[in-house]
Amino acid sequence: MNPPHATAVEHCVLGSLLLYPETQPFAMARLQPAHFYLPVSTRIFKAMQWLYERNQPIDTLTLRDRLKATRQLNQCGGTVF
């Protein structure tokens, strides 16, 4: 039996962090990778967290570059996601 989860909500949270940078401090102070059910969402959030902790912008380019640097881009769906 799977624990309760909502993959659409995970996608909305991650997308919101990209579209609305002003939400990043709030989300980063409250969310943890363990809050995500899908492994791909966890990987993406960890990459966002890494960027945030280093005061780097979180956008599609920096996120792509971080996932590529850690060899996780293909596991996360490539540049299409």
C-alpha cells in the first residue's frame, strides 16, 4: 500500500518555485526532500535546495545545469520536465 501522495501537487510546488521566486524563502524554510513522494520530485527539490543554500537563482537554466552536473538530468526527464 502506498502512502498518501499527490503527484500533481508536487509538480505544482516545484513549478511555483520556478515561476514565483518570492516563494522560495518560505518553501525552503518549511519543505524537506522527504516531503516528496516521487523520486524525481525529490531529486529536483534537492537540486533547488542546493542552489538556494548557495544564494544562486533557482530558474530553469540553473536547475538544468545543477541536475546535469550531478548526472541526474536524464533521471528527471531531461530538459522536457
